[in-house]
Amino acid sequence: MSEEKKELQDKYDKLDKESKKKQEMFLFLSEKEEKEGLLSKNNRKLLSDPLDDNNPITVQVLGICSALAITVQLKPAIVMSLAVVFVMAAGNMIVSILRNTIPSRIRIIVQLVVVASLVILVDQFLKAFAYDVSKQLSIFIGLIITNCIIMGRLEAFALGNGVWKSFLDGVGNAAGYGLILIVVAFFRELLGSGTLLGFEVLGHQAANIEDSTGLYALGYENNGLFLLSPMALIIVGLVIWYQRSRNKKLIEEN
């Protein structure tokens, strides 16, 4: 009897160790990921690909609406980029943690609830600490909930990968999205208003040329076209053209 009890106890201990090991793998890294390394070549690609060859805006053509609407000035574009980085990184991690417990029939609802909760946190934070920027971004913070990039990565990646990889994928895609927003906003604010982050960089434009400084003293005038939404689309188009001229793999065959 004592031998049977000992065998049963050994089995229970073994099962307990296995369950603890699975739980640890579930929350953090699997054995394969531990051997692969936190910043292995494959993991680095999750960060670097969305910045170039697999950019959400210029390659996948997602998130165009916000690229047109909130890039008149650089500051709102930067804040929006940081907000999306937080929501995507945290959302990917949460969905990845819950991926084995979410019923497939309600997975979209669960993803929306996760993203909506994170967006509410961002919105309240901006209202508390950056109210002017919050007013500028207006409804576009709320529309992060339905951003195709975020929902797409939750569905396509976070539901099928571990927490660390999902975190890297979220940061990479959000950074790729934010990069285009910042590039577009840089040119629109600089050439449309003559400022960057609200600071005059091309000189001071007075009522007459005599009192103006910098380029304005030479007769330069701000280009109002850059303040209109179509100009954002043109800039995005130029970025797409440059990207494809540099990387022929992205050119689609007829």
C-alpha cells in the first residue's frame, strides 16, 4: 500500500509541476521562445517589418482616415501615435493571455471590449493631462476602437501567438502607423503653417514683409493647400511611391 501511495504521490507531483510549467509558459515564454531569445531575428522582424516592407498604412492601406484627419499639426499626430502604441501593445498582450479561454463565437466581442477599455483609459488620461490635445483629436481617439490595424492584428496574430511575440507585433505595427502619421504631419505643419510643434521655424510672418523675419522676409508664403485633407493623401501617395521605388518587391504585378 505504501508503494502505491508513493506512486500516486509522484504522479500528483509530476502533474502539478506540468500544470505550473504550462501556466508559466502561457503567461510568459514557451521553451521554444526561451531558446530562441527575446530579440531573436524573427522577433526583431516583428518590430522592423511594419516600419518598412509591411507598413500598415503604405502597404496594407489601413488606418488612412486618421492619417488624413489629425495630421494638420505634429503634436496631435505624435499623441495619437503614442495612444495607438499603448492600445495595440496592451491589447495584443491581453488577448494573447486570454486566447485559450476565449470562445471562438464571441472572440470579436471580447477583442472590442479589451480595446474599448484601453481607449477609455487613454481618453481619460488625455482629458486630465493634455486637454487641448484631447479637444484637437476629438472623436478620433474613440475611433481607435474600430481601427482596422488594431482589430486585424488581434485577430490575425495575438489569437495565435504568445504574449511576448504579440507585444512586439503590437509595438511594431503601431510604430509603423505612427511613423507615417508623424511624417505627414511634419510636412503639413511645416509647409502649411511654418511651424513645428507650435514653434516658428521658418521665421515670423508679420502683416508686412518689412516686419517679417526668416523666409517670410524674402517673400515666402505658407501653402494653405497643406492644411487641407487632400494634401495628406498626396503626401501618403508620395511616401508609397518612394517606398516602392526603393523596394521592387512591393510593386504589384498586373
